[in-house]
Amino acid sequence: MGTSSDLVIADGTIIDGTGRERFEADIRIAGGKIVEIGSKLSSAGAVIQAKGLIVAPGVIDIHGHSNATVYKNPSFESKIFQGITTEVWGNCGQSFAPILEGENRETVKNILSTSLGAEDLKMEWNTFQEYLNHLPRLGINVLPLIGHNILRTNIMGKSEEAATEREIEQMALLLEDCLKMGAYGMSTGLEYFPGTFATRRGLIELCKVLVRHDAFYSTHIRNEDRGLWEAIDEALQVSEESGCPVHISHLKLAGRNNWGESQRLMNYLTDAHDRGINVTWDVYPYAAWGGGFEDIFPNCENDRERLAGIAQDPELEQRIKREIAEELKLRGSSWDKITITHASNSKGVAGKNIEEIARECGEDVLDTFIRILIENDGVVKIVGHDMNQEDMKYLLKHPDTIIATDSRAIAFDSVAKNRYPHPRYCGSIPRVLRFAREGLFSFEEAIRKMTSLPADRMKLWNRGRIEEGKFADLMIFDPDEVTDRATYEDPVQPPAGIVHILVGGELVINDGVHTGKLVGRMLKQGR
């Protein structure tokens, strides 16, 4: 059914992405764009009957991580089935380019190889442009960012020192080259190696490069729990001193010490905006975070080459155990709230919490933690349940909050099921639509937060709204049936109630079934 030559969506209830009230109309699509919105439109081609269904813009996921999984899942299966038609990737300081020839090339590749989906990826490219040339056909649209951690590692390798003036200059030149090749901006991952060693001054200088190119800046701030407020202040100061707008990724109140502070946080950011700081943020709709063991393991020791030495150094092992225990205590968390989602070299642990695994093995929980860490060269993915549901919903509901998934595109197959990923990978967007049906906000507001709001932030003037002349990236769903089916216990589940998805006017999901079309585009800055 349907090509971009001539297609009509008939009798649908349109929510156009702007937040205004829904209305009933037909939509005519030709050449990949919306060419007419009206009543009783005729078609020389196919007709999608949408009576009783909502027709909305395709979702723009401003915070994605499908850089590596795209090679095994070019259809972006878990994303497109949710209604996501565009993803911003290269977030949290990690992009898969550039990987320059020279003494630091293998270090860059080693860092990237820890990403899910990159285990067997050869990474034969050097420049950002060569990387783009190696990508497969895309199932959805992509906006690529350059990761600060990769810029830094290309220039400084494993160094834990503050960057010198010369090194900052080299990073700035490398960033500028990538922007000229079409990169959309830069991201930082200041909670991860080697971003933890970045200085405020260095970040300001790189953001000045972004300003010159009118490019996007997103930051995974330096701390999201006990150091949250200082980390937000740093992000705001970098923005203010560089003149670069800042987008805070996956904003959250992690750790019990921050529970109940959601109103204070929103007021804090709103006040900053009123002072002239151009700050935005995104939130995902879950009260549990997902990451790696590095999120609770002391950064200075989270290095593959050092891990093996822990078992041979009792003093070091005891110090690390004390630091980990103190970290969990300060977060107000416990081992039964830390669930392993992926540890390829440790059989039977995925889907279980650390306390449960330790009990089954007859071990102390800290011994279990260290053992699994060493067995997997530090590459262990986890979900942490130390956020508050009401805080999450308060952040989600704020009118300036952009809703995102913070996820990789995965396939609905046995490989993914055995990894127990965070349910946000498959359930974020339908979960938000369910929240809307349950009254957290209107469908109109929920859709605005996932379409025109991120489109405006990314300056995607031809997407994110249902208007004549815009690209026909569209989602059609049943407002009475749409819901998330992914759970923490069974996370690799497609949603219910999302019926049709179009990308550039092409029908990619038809009656809940993928048509096999890969029609996404790489959307480049300034192109």
C-alpha cells in the first residue's frame, strides 16, 4: 500500500504537533511531503483509512544511541514500531567518528567496542565523512553528533590530565572539521571516562566552535545524584560564558537524597532561562536509570588494563569496595535495586539483581560485583531503581520538557531478549501516550513534547508538525489501545495500538507490520 507519489490518509483525527486542539481532516502526500490538508480529498493512488485513529507527526527522539546497533538492525525496529521517525545519535560524549590514524586509534576503538552492537564492528573509517560512507541504509532519519569523549581520546589517548591549550585547540579543529562535513553538533559525557577529566575552560572553548557553526550542544552532566546541583551549575556556566545554548540530556533526580526536589529543579532551570541562558532538557518516562557498572564504580579504576590487577591487590580491592559501598549509601540505593541487563561473559546473571546473584553463589555482594566486573572487562550494563515515580512525572509534565528515550534501536529477537535491556528501549513513546490517556497531560501536549518541541530545538523546520510543505513523517495510532508492553521483567516487547508509520511519505509500518522499507535520511547540519 502506498508510495510517495500519491497517498491520502482519510478521515483521521489530526493532532498536528503544535499543541493546538485536534481536528478531523484528510492528508494528501506526494513526493514525500504533505501537499494538502482538507476534507474528502481524492487520490489517484493508495488510501489509508484512519477513521477513529489519531494522525500525528513522527516522533523525533532527541536522545538516542543507535550508532552501533544500526549495523545489525538498520530498520531501527524498536524505534520505528514506537512511531519514532528521527533519532539524534552520538549522545553522552560517544560517537563512532572520527577515529584518526595515529597512536591513539586503537584506544578510541577500544572505548567504542564496549558499546552494545559494536562488539564485532571493524570501524575501518577515519574521518566523519568516511564514517557516513560506511553506514548502511537507514530505516529512520538520523541527526549525528560528535562525542567529546571521542574528540579528546583522538587527541589525548588515555590521559587523565587536564587538556593543555594546544590540546584544546586540536580538539576544536577536529570538531570544526566534523561540523563542516555535516555533523549536527557535539555531546559531552562528563560522567564517563575520559569526559570526567574535561575542564570547564576546555568545554567553553569547544562550545565557542559550536556557536560559530550554529550547532547543537547536549550534555550528559557530570553527576546526576549527589552532585546534581553543582553539575547543573557547570552546564549553565559553560552555556553562559560560551554563548552556546545547552541541552541537558536525560534530566533526572537520581538518588534518594534528591527525591521530592522536582519542583525546585524546574524552577532552577526556568530561572536560568529567564536570566538569558538558553537551556533545554529531555526526560525519559521511567523511574529507573540504565547504564553501566561505571556509574557506581570509581572512575579512576574503571579501565580494562587495571581491572585484572584488582584480584591481585587486596589493598586496592578493599579500597574499591569501601568506595562502592559509600557511593550506594549516598545514593540511597542498595544491591537489590541494581539489576544486570548485559554481561556477556557471566552466564545466568542477566535479568537478576546483584543481591540475588550473590545469594545464589553464596558470595558477599561486593565480591560478586567485583567478580562480574573482572569477568567482563568492565563491560556490564545495568538498570538502577533509585528514582522517584512522582518526581519523574512532574519533570515529564513540565511544558518545556522534551520527551526522549535514551535508547538504542534493537530487534525484537532472541538475542535482544537474552540481554534484558531497559524497557525504555521498546516502550518509551507508547508509555507516554498511555500516560496521556490516563490524564497526566492531553494527547496534544504529549505529542507536542515529542515532535515540534524537539524539532524546534534541533532547527528541523521541515519536520515535527503536520503542515502543508512539511515532510510526511507520520504516526497513526489508536488512542484507546495504545500502550507500552515492555516491562523490566520482559522488556523486548513491541507496543500495542500503533497502527501505521510513514517516513518521508513511505509506509514503513502497515497495520502493525514492517514493510521492509529503509527510507530514512542522514540529516546533516547546514545541508
